[in-house]
Amino acid sequence: MRDPRINFRSRELAGLLAFLIPGAGHFYQGRRLKAGIYFTCILSLFFGGMILGDWQPVYSQMAQATRHGSIQMQPREDAPKTSYSIGYGAQVLVGLPALPSLVQQYRFAGDDGVVGTLHDPIDSTFDGVFQSGEKSIPVAGQLQLNADGPRDVVGTFRGAAQDGTPVDVEIRGLLELGRKVFGSPRREISVSRLPGARVKGSDVYRLQGAVSRPFLDWYQAPRDNAELDRLHGKLSQHFDIACVFTWIAGLLNLMAIWDAYEGPAYGYGDEEPDDDDNK
């Protein structure tokens, strides 16, 4: 029996508001103290997990390559297989903070995959390799690229090899960029056939590595096992703890939703005992 001292108003609307924003359903019902407790505790736990996990614990889909070694470099006509993330079933109960995953899932499914045309200039950190003759030189530094035709790009790379040797290269070649929407802050890139570009006197014929991806294109987007391996390598057990925090936040909000819809499970402690209880 619901407590008559609570003005539930529209219970369905209160439950919906409690789902969308923790505590909003209780605020709608005038239960301000509980609203503040749920809002503060649940969202603090959720965003605490997000910060601990480099803002990457939440995603709705796992992607798997079909015939290509890289999901990012896979064209749309050879669409990657996806599977549901079990943990997202708990995370989505937090409501609005976890719903961008569904939008990113839709954007990922409609992505054309590998990009061959540069629409906006690239000015980003780069880590990868220069292939020069029979050698592959690992490098890191700053990459700048501009369009020079439908698929051609020109630009420069300034950085250093692993041994600290400075590398300064003029780039001209054909571009391949990884898919626009993907759950990694790094976007794969390849530039091949670079006439005139030289490293230590050798012709460079391929650049391959990764540049930065805009936040809105990777946040809560589907990812693959390679990205999860990178996260575990970078964050170690902190990533697993971050995931658990976001799961618990969602499950706690499930109880908040039920409380907004049905009221306190145990009342206030001053209810009259039933006849069965007296017996």
C-alpha cells in the first residue's frame, strides 16, 4: 500500500523523470531531500567512474572486424559486426548521461567507414611509423595536412624517432583516414606514395599511425577489443573499477525510479501494525 502522506502526482511521469535525471522524479513530487540525495550520490558515482576511466567506460556496442584487420579502416559496404555490451544494461539506467551511446551507435552504423578525402585540415599530434625503403621508423610529433585534390594531401611532419633523432618531413600523397565515429580518441591515418619526401636521405613511401579524433566523435561510441586492450594497458585495473562505478550508479537509480513510482519500501517506521503482525 502506498503511503497516503506522499503526493505522488503522476506516478508514471515521476518514474520517467527519475529515469532521465536521478532525483528529478522526487523533486517533481516535492520530496526535495530525497531528490538531492539521489541526484548527488548517483551522479557523483557515475561521473566519478567516467573520470577514473578516461571518460570511456560507457558504450553500448562492441564492434568486430569482418575481413579487415582494423575496424576504423573498414569500408561501409563491409560493415563490421556488432554485439551488445552487457554492462550498458546497468549504465543506461542512469538516464540522460548514458543515452549519448545510443546516438553514437546510430552514427557508427551510418558511417561510411574509411575516408579518402580530407574535408578539414589536420593539425594534430601523430604517433606511428614512416616506412622508408626497407625500414620502418617509429616516430612521434606534430602532423599538419591539407587537401591537394580529391584524395591527395600535402603537409609536414615535425617530430622525432624513438632514439631522439629529429625527423622533419614534407608530405605529399594519397590519404586514408579511419571512420569518423569510433570509440577511440585516436583516429587511424595512412598516407602512401610520397614522392619527394625524405628521411635521412631515403624516399618515404608510406606514413601510418594515428591522429586525434574530436571528443564528440568518440565519446560513448562503439569500440573494438583493440581499444579496450589499449585502455587496460594505460589504466590497468582503474578502468575495471571505473566500469563498476558506472554499473552501480545505474542500479542505484533503478531503486530511485521504483521509489518515485511506488514510494518508500518500508515506510517511515511509525505505521500501525497489521493484525497478522500482532498475531
